[in-house]
Amino acid sequence: MPIFQKLLSFTIPACFVLLVLLSFVGCSSHESKGHKRINNNVHKLSPQMTFDITLHGVLLWASTGFLMPIGVITIRMCNREECGRKVRVIFYVHTTLQVLSVLIATAGAIMSIKNFENSFNNYHQRIGLALYGAIWVQALIGFCRPGRRSKGRSVWYFVHWILGTTVSVVGMINIYTGLEAYQKKTSRSIRLWTVLFTAEVCLMAFFYLFQDKWEYMQKQGVIMGNEAVTPSDQVIPTQRENSLKEILTEPCRKKNALMNHFMN
């Protein structure tokens, strides 16, 4: 119950953001209907339709191209933290990011249904439709998280992990298809946006892979630090001193034995 109440505290402001977005989208959709009736040429878009397409792309980039991958990277930090308080903070940050990504993706979906021609004759629309459903399924699975010691915990973790990772990867792929569709619709260059998004994907992939090796690198640093405390040049003089002591003590023992023999 406390966890559910805290999740609601994050969901309420997120719903407020969604309502603001939907009101903005609704206003833009009413203005674009007049342009649709006047301009029937597919290749010539009105400024309002161009703005709607751009806004749709920004919303879906913020959802599946930024917030959702950041949420995945954030929750993976729980394996590196030992303090329970930090783990809870990371968990709530992950939940907030994922809830916002779901709400923003929903706003983008409503916008596309109202303003665009959804013939589903291209890969971008088909992948997007599948993503909308998968995003909500993933959100419901996240809220139905079983207890840590329950029997279905491992199965839930695997399904939640594999579906979340798949949605993030496919969402990024669909952003590339969306950029291509934007270029075909508006005849504008997408080179800059493609380069920037590719740089973002590479940076996120680097952090994702770096998290797996960070603990190993820390252990290697501890081992190297311990080796630096006792270098080999300090061990060699110690061995030499011991050997010299043995050499010096042996004649003394022989000399004492001879003296005792003659004295007797």
C-alpha cells in the first residue's frame, strides 16, 4: 500500500501533464481540419500539418527515444548500490520516467489518430501501432510487480525485462522510420536529426554496456592498488638480508664449536 500511494503521487502530476498535452493537441487538431479540406494535395502540406507531424515526432522521441531508455539505464544502477535508501530513490525515479513516457506516448498516439491518415501501409505506422499496445502492457506488468520472495517473481522479472528492452530498442528503430516518413512528407533534410539521434543512441549504448563492466573495473583497481603497496623491489632486499644473516651466523657457530672442543 505505501508503494501504491507513492506511485499515485507520481501519476497524478503526470496525468496533469497529459491533460495539458491533450488540450494543446486538441486545439491544433481543430485548426488543422480546415487546412485538410482546402488542401487535398498529398505532397503539399500546410504549415499546421507540418507542425503537427513535427510535434508528433518530438513527443514520441521524448517517450521511446529518451525517457524510456533513461529509465532502463537508471534501474540497472540498483545492482550497484548497497544502501536501501538509494535503491528506493532509484526505483521511484525509474517509475516516474516510465509513467511519463507512457503518458507522452499516449498523447502522441491520440494526436496521430486525430490528425493523420492512418492507412497503415508503411512500416512506421505498423510498428507504431504495435508499440502503443506494448507500452501499455509493459506499464501494467510493472504495476503488477509481485513480492520479492514470491514464486512468480523470477518469471515477472524476465517478462518485464525482455519486454521493456524490446520496446526501447524497437522504439528507437521506429524513430528512424519516422524521420524517413517526415522527409518524404515535407521534402526536408533529416541529416542533422539523424546524426544527433545516432549520437544519443551510441551514448546510451555506451553507458548500458559500461554498467556491466564498472564493477569489474573497480575490482581490478583494488587488486592493482594492493599490489602497489608491496612492490617487488621491497621483497628482494628482505630476502637478501635474510640470506646474509644465515651466512654470518654459520661461521660463528663453527667457531664456538671448535673452541668448546679444545677447551674440553
